[in-house]
Amino acid sequence: MTRLRRIAGKARPEVVAEIVACLERGAVIAIDDPAVVPPPLPDALPGAAVVLHTSGTTGDAKRVQLSRAALMASAEATWRALGRRAGDRWLCCLSLARIGGLSIITRCMASDCEPVLVERFDVEAVIEAIESERVTLISLVPTMLELLLSRAPAWQPPDHLRACLVGGAPASDDLLDRARQRGVPVVTAYGMTETCSHVALDGVLVDRARAQVIDGRIAISGPMLALECGPWFVTGDAGEIDSTGKLIVYGRADDAILSAGETIHPAQVERELDRAGVGPTCVFGVPDPIWGEIVAAAVVGPPEQLRGMSDRAAALPSRIRPRLWAAVRSLPTTAAGKLDRRAVARAAAQGGFALIR
């Protein structure tokens, strides 16, 4: 077996060329994000092609080993879902040290699609690349989509942009609605490092991926699973499969709030608050001697608006309605652009901001 090699995962042409060359000749590569201290590099498992670390949303990052067969199975499933078109060009403004960025390269390897690289996310650079390079496909996390809409309020996507995949974290209905009203062809994507990127687009499972719910958690099976995973990989996400077979994701199971014997998923509450015109928000649990935990919400905005926010939330079912509120200037995100719910809960516990009833 070829010894492991380290590559820093910046979205640069020379990095992409080295990744492609290693995959083609069978080398095993570890792709590291310079902004994250990775755990120790393990011995490669038989069949490993790429070793990535997860985003660390639920704690410390961990190593995940992906085979070339799994990467190609994921790429083929994506193309069957989206359809291949002559002249497709996929813009990558995500770190190649994350599966979201790397999978763009492997999808391009599996077809005649050409990658268009932007080393880091910048609204003006992304818009320029979409238009001048005639980009047809792009992958963003919700934070990037929000910035694209807010910092370029007059921008309308060109007709040649046929899909904007949004994943990596829950996207609010308000964000998706605003994007679609602007003509952005949004497709929601659900997946993770262990599944070589997404396994569902707009809730529909991609080809050869299967899902079930085990003890409230989503479990995935299919040829795109990492080498460490068994026939079924039980994720850290809570969800359900509806009557039409669509996968509905509630949010991180470990983020669940246990109040009066009921399980409340913060992402669900955030969606309801969003529909009520309250947001952006971060919902989390606060220990309570009577109820176990009660629902709290940190809202971006000035403190004097909290009463109005609370009034708007009055129509929510009593069991999920926030009982504590806090005004914050911004909501923290992880290095991968995901809402850092644990950081908000820590700040509240340490008195970083005042919670009011």
C-alpha cells in the first residue's frame, strides 16, 4: 500500500491536481484543513483512498477513511439525481479538506464536468466566477447563501446556473424562500463525511442509498459509506421518513432538549420561529429544577425587540415555545460554517449574555 501523504485542503489548482493524481494512481492521502488541528493520523485501512476529518460539530474532529469506490458511487448517484449536461461547470468555494469541497472534485472526475475554483468564499469573487466562467452548479452552506443574498441584493443568477446545492447545516425556510424568489435554483442536500457527501437531495434519497430510523436516529446504508461504517451507519441526526418515502431531518439528536419528559429538537423550533417571523435564532436547552430543561432562544437583534419576538412566538405550541430569550449581535458558527449551538449554550451558562423571560 502506498504510504499516507498529507495535503492541505485549499481550493487551489495545484492541490486539485495532486488530489486527482493520487486518486488515479492509488495513493492514500490525508487532506488537512490548516485551520483545524487534526487528530493523529491512523494507519490506512485496506481500500482507503482519502482520509478526512469531520467538522467537529458534536465535539472533537475524527478521522474518516473513504475508498475510491465509495467516492465514485456517491459521484455517480449525484449525477443520476441531477442529470449530466454537456458544458457543466461546478464552482467550488468550499475547503477541499471537507467532504463538501472534495466531493465536487470527485464528481468532476466521474464525468466531463469542469471544476471552477475560488480559494475562499467571497461574494464578489463567487458572483464573478458564476458569470464569467458560466458556472452551472454550485455548492454552498446556508451561511454562504445568506451572505450572497444580503451582500448582493441586486444580483440575479444567470440562466446557465441550474442548481445551487445547499447543505452542511439546516437552512431556514425563510432563507430558501428568499433565494428562490431571487431565482436561485436551490436544492437542499443532506449528508456527511461518512457518506461521501449527500445521500438525499430535497429529501429524496439518491440512487442506491437507503435510510431507516433507529431509536429516533437516521441510519444510512449504501455503497457510499466510509470504510469504518458497517452495513448501516447510525448518524447523529434525528429524523423520520414520511409516507412518501422522503427523509425529514430534525437536527442533531444530541442537541435535543428534554423537557417534562418530551424530546424537543431545536432545529424544528427554529423553523417554526422562522415561519413566525422571528430570526435568525439559535434554540437550546437551559437546565431547570422542575422541567429538567426549558427551551431558550438567542435572537439576532437589539434587546428592545425581544418582547415583540416573544409575542410573535405566542402562537407556537406551548411545549416548544421558548420560555427564555436573549438578544445577540450574531450567532457563532464552526469552521465549516455550521451554527455552533454548543457555543451559544456555553455563553448563556457562563453569563455571556442575559436570558430574560
